[in-house]
Amino acid sequence: MDRLFGRFLVMVCLLCLLSRASQAQGEEDDVIVDAGVLGRIRGTRAVTAHEFGVTREYIQFRGIPYGTIPERFLPSRLYEEPLTEGGDIFNATSAGLSCFQPILYPFMMTEDCLTINIYTHKKFTGNERELRPVLFFVHGGAFTVGSGASFSGLRMMNRDVVYVTFNYRLGLNGFFSLQNENIPGNAGMYDVVNALKWVNKYIKQFGGDPTLVTIAGQSAGSVTVTQLMASPMAQGLFHRAIGASGSALNAWGTTTDPIPDAIKVAQIAGCYDNNSAPNLDLIAFCMRNVEPMTLVNALYEFQVSERQQGRLGFAVVSPVVQSFTMNAYTKFLPEHPRQVFEQGRESQVPLLMGSTKHDGSYVMGVFYNRFLKDNGLEGDEDFIRNELTTRILDSLGVDDISTAVHDAISLQYMQEARKSGNFSTMFPGLIDIFSVFFFKGDCYQTALLHSKNASSPTFWYSFDFKGHASLFASLFPSEVPPFPGGVTHTDDLIYLYSLTFSEFTPIEAEVSRRMLSYWANFAETGDPTPGSETKWPRLNDTNHGYMILDEVAFADNNYHAKWVGPGNELVAP
């Protein structure tokens, strides 16, 4: 009997082992997706940051190649071949290397940087009804820094979406243009289009609905969102759009004449000697063959020099209007986006846009450090009183030969403080000027123009919440400006992503919950507050309705009437 019982125990143990092996195989299968021609792709399991004590499991697939680069500066191509040889599983278990940019060490970067990251709760099971809306996020970073992996699904996957981030070429690699087929510009934008095409083709296998794709972005990413709305190349590839603090209509968002600054940066890179008329073919050959870090360093030197002279230095790193004959490639941007929006020819999709309350404090910090401080002007009362505002407005693209417009703006935003010659007295009004003329004005105009088509619901917000964490100091790692940043540029992303190490207070956790729900609701329905008691008004040019996002969210109207004044809140009582 003991022998029989012993055999019984052995059988039970064998069955347990087989059961566990089967379960493990099932769990392994859950994180492997068959992506057609790309082959099988393995992801890893992860757990979200807690939301009021609750977490959710999800699967992340990171570092999947989505595009190939035939040659530096040229448009990329969609990756459409097996990811491995011999049918092996591709391990999408770690983020790909970043695209070349300043700050990072060279070993952390590569020119072959076009990878995509997918965050999902489960792969496609064959049931179309289980497919979830796709949130396709374009990271910001002034078109010079950043990576998709920095904006993970740690918080976003607390919502029922399939979330996508990716890398695209930055800096000169992504935007250098000689306005010809040799170097046509917009390389980074071609990358974004290919990432979108990849999503349309393969996201279903990861549980995402290719007929419900929302493009979203912040800062340069938001500029890209509105560029995609204007580009004929992106038509039909997305169905909603979210833009935070950036528009193709901003002066820094679109370049029309990149050649003068392209030649300047080529000279810094050692590709032009300035002793003869520039030969664009020779410049192209040289720029294509210098070391990648030469391009990074040349751009950095160029932008520092430009900003020390009171300019922005964006002309060589912004999307460019391709106003030349091009047969070898399709033009990403054949005309200025402003013309497209003014004529109502942009993608007619629901649009959610907004800005932070003190968006311009970041840009003002750059201007203070590079122009005022580097030139020893921060204490020059005569310059600050008589020339500062004009230099600022010139840099922001507000041309005024007679100075009458500049004087009127100075009076409206600073009143009597404009005559003080004291930077500390003037900075509240200056922050408002930077906020409106660098971000808010043209962003809001973009939304208003889009709202004219009644079939394209448009929503606007002002993010006014000031939590205990801010990214203002992080934006200036070596020299924080001597004034507060308020609710600065990028502070809204704190509540969508894990950008700080500090734990949320209960109020901050509630703001984060609402922000995540706004984005997820919009991705699913085209309305950020469907069925909510606090209904988000649709924007139109009659009542200018919008939502203020603070400790409590509430509807308001006439956003443009409240541009003057937020800076005053930063003055200590």
C-alpha cells in the first residue's frame, strides 16, 4: 500500500510539473506576438504605478525597428522584413538606443535609431470587439533631444488603451535641409510618418484598433501633431489629435528659408570655409560624411551663438516647407501649415489642445541665461528699459519697424513696470509675453481655425495646477534662472508620465487621474469628458469655451482675454 501511495504521489508531482509547464508556456505565449512578415516578437510583463492603491499588469514591447535609413538626411523607409534570421523570436525586451543628441554619451546613441515601443494589456485574440484605441505619442525636446522610452506606459496603462512611443531623428540628422533632393529636409518627419504607417499595419496584433489612432504630442511633439494634420503624407493615418504647448503655426514650428543658417552650421562643422560662394553639393557631401558627434556639437555651438545674439536658433532644426521641385521623394510639407489651416484643408479629426499657465517661463529662462547673462546685460537698466522688449519680440517673430506694435504690447503686458529698467519688476509681464508669443497665441489660433469645421470637435484647455513638483529646475540643470517658473512648460506631463521620483499628494493623484482619463476618453470617443457632470465645452469663435485644469476642473470662456496677468501670480506677496 505504501508503494501504491508512493506511486500516486509521484504521479501527482508529475501532473503538477506538467501543469506548471503548461501554465508557464501559456504565460510565455501571452507575451509573444506574431507580427506577420516581421516574425514573432517577445515582450515583457510590467505593472503600472499605483493609482489610489490600485495597479494593473500590462505587456511592453520595446525597441522594435520600424524604419530603415538609406543614407544620412534622406527620408527613411518602412521596415518590412523579418526582424531575425531563421524564424527566431525577436526580443523586444529593452529600449533601443537613442538618436544622436547632446547630453547623452556616444555609446548611448546610434544613427540607426528608429525603434518603436508598444504598451498593451493583451495581444489580439481574434475578437475585433476587444481591440482598444491607440495613443501614439510624439515626444518633445525642441527637435534636438528626447526619446520615446522616456515616456513609458507606467501611468498611461492604467487606462484601456494601447500606448505607443518611438524615436525619430533629431537635430541636424533629423532636420538639416539644403532645399534640394540631395538633402530635402524633414527627415525626422518622414520617420514619424513611417512610425504611423507601422502602427496602421501591425498594431492590431498587439491589441490596438488601427481605425482608432490618436496622435498626441507635447512641445515639439505637439508641433509635429499639427504638422501631420497639415501634411498630405499623413492623411488617413490617424483619427484624433492631441497637442500640448506647440503648433506648426508657432514662429519656431515651421521654417521657410533654412539655407542661410544651414550654411552657418555647415561652416561650424568644417564643411564650408566662407572663402567662396557656397557649393551646396560639396556641403552636402561633407555633412553626410562627418562624425555624428560633429553634427551634434556644431548644432549646439550654433544655437548657443544664436541665442547669445538674441535669436532662437530653430531654423535648422524645425520642419521645413519644401518649396523646391522634388521628384525622388514625396514632399512632407509642400506648403506652410498656416495656409492649410486657414483654408480648412487640414485633417478633419477631433482635436484637443492646450497650454500650461506659465508656458513661456522656460523660454524666458533660456533667453535670460544665454542673452542677458552671457552678455552681462541682466543689470543694465538702460538696456532693459529701452531695448529689452523689442529684442524679445524680434526673437519671437513679431516684426515692427516703427516700434509702435512693440510699444503697445509692452504697455499691455507690463503697464508702468516697462519703464522701470528693473528686470525683477518686469519679469511677470515678460513671462506672459513669452507665453503668448512663443506658445499660446498661435496654438490657440490653430485650435480656433480647426474649430470652424463643425464636423471636427475641438477642445481647448489651460493647465493651471501647481503641484509640489515642477520640471522648471530640471530644464536648467546647470544654471537655474533667478525667478520662479510657475506652472511651466512640460509640468502638465508630470501627471501623465513618471517624470518625478516624488510620491503624489492626494490632490496631485486626483489631477493625474483626471488627466489620464481626459486623454483616454478622447482617444476612444473624441470627447475628453463623455457623460461627465463637468462637461468640457467645445471651442468655437463665438464663446471661446474651454476648460481650466486646476485642483478642480471647470469650464470658462474667452481664453485669449486672460493672457495678461498669470505672470503676476509669481511675484511674492
